[in-house]
Amino acid sequence: MGNRGRKIQQVGGIGQVLHKLKLMIAYFRHPKTSFLKKLLVGVGFLYFFLPTDIVPDMIPLLGYLDDATVAMAIWHLFSKELEQFEKQKGNPKDPE
């Protein structure tokens, strides 16, 4: 996993974070997920994994705090829908 793995470990518990990331990836890749929702999730992933962002990752603790904040904001925004997606075994609810 390299740098991504280190970042995930520093941001929070690896098991829970990996589960959420895998679920978000499945949601992102699902054909019934709307383009707008894919765009929001994709932007969250890009921000989390790209080394250039508002607070550089080289700054201890704060560098990862902004990444975690963006990831958790995206998770929170979609949490109910992602939980439903997981219960339906990979079928997002239909766009409204």
C-alpha cells in the first residue's frame, strides 16, 4: 500500500477506514450511482490520496487532519445511502 497505507493508518483505525473506502469505491463504480454522486466521491478520493492539498502532508498531524476531514465529510454526506447500498449488497438507491 505504500504512502496510501501509511496515510490511512495515521488517519484512523485501518480496518474501519479500509471498509469504508472499499464501500465507497464499490458505490463509485456501480452503474446506477448518479454522475453527480460519483463526482463528489471521486473528488473526495482525489483530495485524500493526492499529496498536494490545502495543508501539506509533511506537517505533522495537521497534514493528515484535513485529508481525514474531507474523507469523513464525504462519508457523512453519503452515510445513510452507503449503509443502504451495503445492505442491498451493492445496489445504490435510485436517484431522486
